[in-house]
Amino acid sequence: MTLTADAGAADAASRGAPRETVYRPAAPVDLRATVGMLRRGPGDPTMVFDGPVIWRTLRTPLGPAALALRARGAEIIATAWGDGAEHALDSVPELCGANDDPTGFDPSHHPLIADVARRSVGIRLARTGVVFDALACAIIEQKVTGLEAFRAWRQLVTKFGERAPGPTPRPMYTAPTAAQWRRIPSWDWHRVAVQPPQSKTVVRAAERAESVSRALLAAPTGEERDRVLTSLPGVGIWTSAETRIRALGDPDAVSVGDYHLAHQVGYALTGHRTDDDGMLELLAPWAGHRQRVIRLIFASRVSEPRRGPRLSPEDHRSR
């Protein structure tokens, strides 16, 4: 892979002009299927799909940045704005799956997985490297519908995050820092229908954000990563897996306890629903690459016919 910067980039950044690089990945990359999976609902203020361009905000040590990614043949054009533009461009390879190693993955254990793997060679596992953002987002998603979680994420990030620079297609914001999450008043959590167990978990996690991030990034195995994250009160194996998937691009993380996942995996691989134990048994042949298999199942679009109405969000704010 190569990542090359345009001439005069440093001077351009100092003037507030955009910086641009061309990333040439070693393997094909489907941007929408790889980077796009980080979006938390269509109203996510940290990520926007604008036609073929994916916009993403970043909070960097040098300040906020906006990053725009678009494919051009086998290349990915990355353009960034803001004080953190250089840092944003440095993140492009990992976002596009440069660290994703499929060595040892054998899709032939199941005909559906083999077929989707053959047709979807551009699906990579994105890695943000930003642990607390992924952790806070996963905690907010605990025990609620996606609609509720996405709404709360959108409202909290928009109010407490920082406006992103650049010509974004709509106003975009970086996620709050750990210190900013700690300062969110209880009434603001209540206003967006995040329950006290989840808000308290975010605040407690924010108090240890730096040490947890260091420990997680250094942990070499899934078991050790789970141990780091579940040491936090209110963080279980589901939240740990969701954090590992987004922050680390962990190829083996499985969100045990998810309301829908076991049903979807069971139906795709057997034609019938299963529970968490059944899902883990079905995924066992792909140990080390179970998240990769789940991503291929999502890409297959094979899903059980809907049997009833969607679960309606419950509004606790008047209580």
C-alpha cells in the first residue's frame, strides 16, 4: 500500500486549506461496506454519506478534523480539513482495513459464506483506534432499539461535541472528549432518553478513559481485551465486543447478547433461528474470524422474514 501527500500540504494546512492524499491499498476496498459500517444511523453527526463520498469527523490531539473519502478505481482519495487534518489523513489506511489480516480464514465451511466472500472481496474490517468514542457509543446502545440509540447519540454529540471544519454536506460534529462526557448534566441525559444506568456507565468509563484505551490497545487477545473492558462497572461482553469491532477492527469479536444477531446468524447458516449458544457453535469453525463471517452474513442480505411489528421505542422522559 502507499499513501502520498500533495505538494505544499503543510503550507496549505496552515492556511486552513484542505490537505489531500491518495491511498493505494494492497487489496480491494469497498468503502461503503468497510468504513460505512461505523455510521450510527442516517443522522449520525460524525459520519455522512454524500453520494460516492464518505465524510467522517475526527477529534485529534491537534484539534478537530473533517475527512472525505472517495474511491477512484483502485485508489482512495482522502481530503481533510482543520487543525487535525494531517492526523486524519494518517488514519486513512487503518480506516480502510490496512491492518485487517484474513490469513487463516476459510470461507468454504459454508456455501453461503463462500459465495459472499467470492463476490465481496472489498469488505475489510475498519479500525478507528479511538477506544472511548466506540465505548461510549456502545454503552448508549445498551438495551434499547437502534432508533433510540442513534437519536441519543446524534443529540448528545451535536450539543456537546465540536463543530467540524470544512465544506461538510451538512453540519457535522466530533464526538465529545472524555472530559466533556463527564460534564453532561443529568437532565440532558434524561432529555435524550438515556437511562441512568447507561449514563452513569459512560461517566464512570470516562474517568478511566486514557488508562482503558492504553490497556485495550496493548491487549493481544480477545480474552484479554474483554477483561480490560469488562473491568468497568456496567460494561459486559456485548458492549466489549461492540467496542472491539469499531475501535480495533477485531476479526473475532461476537456481540453475544444482541437482540437480533443470533437469530440472523442462525437463519443465514441453517434456515432457522438460534440462540447465543447456537450462534457460537455455528461460528466455531471460523474461530479467529467470527466477526468477518458476521460481516459477510450482513452483506449477503439473507434475513428471516419479519414476523410482526418492530419493537416500539419506550419514552421514559416523562417519568
